[in-house]
Amino acid sequence: MNIEELRDYCLSIGPVAEETPFGPDTLVFKVGGKIFLLVGLDQIDGLRFNVKCDPEKAVELRERYDQTVLPGYHMNKKHWNTVIANQELNDGALEELITHSYNLIVESLPAKVKQEIKDA
């Protein structure tokens, strides 16, 4: 997976906004105004991105894929993982992690916002 494929996938899973609130080097994907994925645009040696994760699943993934799934860089390490693409996980597994993050955020939103997302 490269950054263009990552972007395309994020934009395909629902009503997603892409922004650069932390400056021009960090692309952020949001649903309902909340972040579900961050990726640095200045990466040269490979793709890595941060996604939200259920805390128990986060620990399991870090233990199972210790070279690929790391505690979230500059994030709450209980709820966020940094994922290094193109190592132990194939594109389908990476997409599952992105979708999991998206769904966690959607589930945390107020009922009215959730309904707007479902209707979009």
C-alpha cells in the first residue's frame, strides 16, 4: 500500500473529510469531525500511519506483529497504533485496521451525528 492507495481507501469508506490541521506535513482523516487516521506526508522510506484501536486488540496486534504495529507515535498509546505498511500485514489487513478505526470513531459519536453518517 502506498499513500495514494491509503488516501483512496480512507475516502471510500464513508463520509470522510481530509484536513491538515497540524500543518502541511500531516494529513488527517476525520469522520463526524473526529480523527480516525493520521499520516505524515513527508515520509520517504515507507508508509506509516496512526489509527485508533480497541485497547485489548491494540495489545494483541502489537504482540503478534511487533515489527509492524507499534504504540501510537505522539498519541495516546492505549488507544492508538502506528502501523508500518508493507511489512507483516497485507493491504487487506491494513484496510481492516483503518475500517476498525473508522468504526470506533463512528460508534463514539452522538446519535444524531451517527444517523447523519448512515444517511450520507
